[in-house]
Amino acid sequence: MIKSITIKNIATFNFDGIDISNLKKINFIYGANGTGKTTISNFIQEPDNPIFADCSIQWVNDIQETVLVYNKKFREQNFGKGSLDGVFTLGQATKEEIEEIEKKRVELEELKQKGIKKKETLKKLEKDKEDRVSDFSENVWKIIYKRYETQFKEAFKGSINSKKKFKDKLLFEYQKEQPETVFSLEELNKRANTLFGSIPEHLTLLPIPDYEQISNIETDKIWLKKIIGKEDVEISKLIQKLNINDWVNEGQKYIQEDSDICPFCQQKTITPDFRKQLEEYFDETFKADIDLIKSYSEEYLRLSE
């Protein structure tokens, strides 16, 4: 890599010249015409030329690299402009080569003309195809869709108000494997009703009731029993006299554990003794009978329904 360049006493550079140092791998040198850019490139290409006797070039680690320079001088030495526009020759072209180039140019022009004609033909064919497709879409829309729109509404779904979609659907179905027979309109209506008609509802068989279990519930001795609380509890007489057995049983659910306030009259009547009497009156036997009746009731309704 070049480390520095000194240019003086050549072209536009005077005795003092310039020193270009701190060069990098890529360097960009710019300036107006005639300021010496080409002179620098010529020196790098031919540093041993006597005209650059006062110039010098320093390489990194004194290792000189291969130099490739592309400038005006290089173009003049290696490229010449031929007589054909856009065609350049490398070195001295022969008469045969020029003639061959001219021949190829003529062939290229002929190919261009053929390409133009083929493009015009293609445009005409595409226009013809477009017209035919448009006519086909109009015809099938009028002859098939509009005529049978009501009968095959579900089958035509997805193509409503779209001639293109309906046309595409017809072509898609036609390109499928064709059936051996063509169905009549009556047969198509039957098939449409089968496919798009109301869906049959699946009904499960009615289960056969367990009459024996129903009979067992009906004849259970629990229905002959008068279910009341313990009669030897002081509060029992009042409850039975007023016939409020069920009311008291349900009402005790609203009594709060840490309160002596009656949930109905809002008076301080819920004493510890009253709580104890309620618990003793509605004992485990009472609760068991009530639970049995509830379970029988639910099962009876389920079986009878």
C-alpha cells in the first residue's frame, strides 16, 4: 500500500510541489480540470519515467505493490472508437471484424423487427381472448345464473353479484372429471334439496322408565310419617301449636352465629338457651328424614319425566 507521494517540477506542480501523506487503503482525490489529478496517476503508473525525476513514492514497509491505473492515457492506448455507434474496438480491428460487426448489427435489427411484430400479434390475441372471456361471462350469467338463481341459490353462493366468480366456478367444475351421465334439471333439483335443504334432526330414543323404582318411592313408609322435631324440647309445644315446623326450620338458617338479633323481628331474642332448644328440636333424625324426602322427590321427578 502507498504510504506517501511527493510531486514537484512536473506539469502544474512547481519546485515546492506537494506532499500527500497519511494515505489509506482507499483515497479520494478531486479537483478542477488541469489541477494535476492525471499527473499523479501517470506518476504512480510510471514512477521511473525521467520526467518524474523530482517526484517520489513511499510504500508501506517498502513493499511495492502491482499498480493498475485506469485514466485517459490508458483509454487512448487500449480503446479505439469504431465507425458504428455504440461499438468500440480493443486494439486495431481488422476489416473482417468490422464487416462481421456490421453483419451482426443487421441481424440484430431484423430480430428487433420480428420481436415488435410478435408483440403486436400477442397483444391482438390477448385482446381477442379478453373479449371472448367477457362474452362468455355475460352469456353464462344471463343463461344460467339469472335463470336458475332461485332454484340453486345455495349452490350459487359465493358467486352472488360477481360474473367473474361465477364464470370461474363453471370452468373449475367443467375441468373436473366429467360424469358418464348428464343429470336432468329435475334430478339436479332433487340433489340440491338433499345437499342444501334443512338438515335432518337426530332424535334420541325415549328411555324406558324404571317403573319399579317409581313404585318403591311411592310406597315408602316415609310418606306415612309425620316429620316433626323432638317433642320433649320446651319450644316444641309452641312450634306444633302454631304449626310452623317448616317455617322455623327454614328460618333458623338466617340466624347469625355471633348475633343475638332475630333476623325477622330485629329484637334481641336469640339467647344461648333458644339456640340450644332449636338444635335439640331439629335433631339428626329430623334432618335425615327431610334429606330422604328431598332425594326421593328429585329422583321421582327425574324418573317420571
